[in-house]
Amino acid sequence: MTQPLEYGNGDATYQAAGQQVGIRKLVDCFFDIMASDPKYATIYDWHPGDKEMARDKLALFLCGWMGGPKPFIEKYGPIRIPEVHKHLDVTAVERDLWLDCMARALAEQDYPPDLVEYLLQQLYIPAERVRQACMGQ
């Protein structure tokens, strides 16, 4: 019997997260939590315009980031996460709010606990890179 790939290898993470459908469900949950809890108002307001576009961009980014197809690049062009967030005032507080909201959204998915733990550890990396870019570090 073949062993499944570990998260982070090939498209194992993408598959475990439910592919594009599962990732969109996660992103919708994430944005719904942000919209409904005043605790996240600051980070929710980072995208004052089209929230559907923000949802789409995050979902498409996560597809490629998790090792699946790279529809973000096809639709929106190169991924420059820290650079496009540089205009925001992202400190450790906002970074941690974003990660906390994502943790809540992940907890509502039907994901195995080891996948949730892996994703939270990995999501810290781009979240911290955004904080560093915004703080000029």
C-alpha cells in the first residue's frame, strides 16, 4: 500500500484541503468570520472595495500556495504578497488577528488536526513577511 504524501510535498496539502472547492469554502468562512466579529474590523477594512475580489484572490493564492494549480497567476499576474500590502499598517497585532481569524476558519473545516496545525505554522511565514514589509524591516 502506498503511503500518502506528507503536507508540503507535491499537491498533498492542496488535496487534503479539498482542492479549489475546499479552499474556497475555507476562504468564505474566513471572510464571514472577519465580517461578523468586530474584533477583526481593522483587518476586514483593509479591503474597502470589492470583498468578492479579495475572497477570490485569497482563494486562488492559497490553491497555488498549497501545491495545487496556480490560478492566481493566470488571473491576476505575479504574486507579490508583501509588496501589495506595504501600504497597510500591519504590526504584530494585525498579523496575529489575521492568523487568529484563519485559525477559527480552519477549525470550522472538516480538516484533520494535523493539517490545521501544519497550515497555521506555514501561514505564519507569509503573514510575518507582510508585517516586515509594512514595518520597513
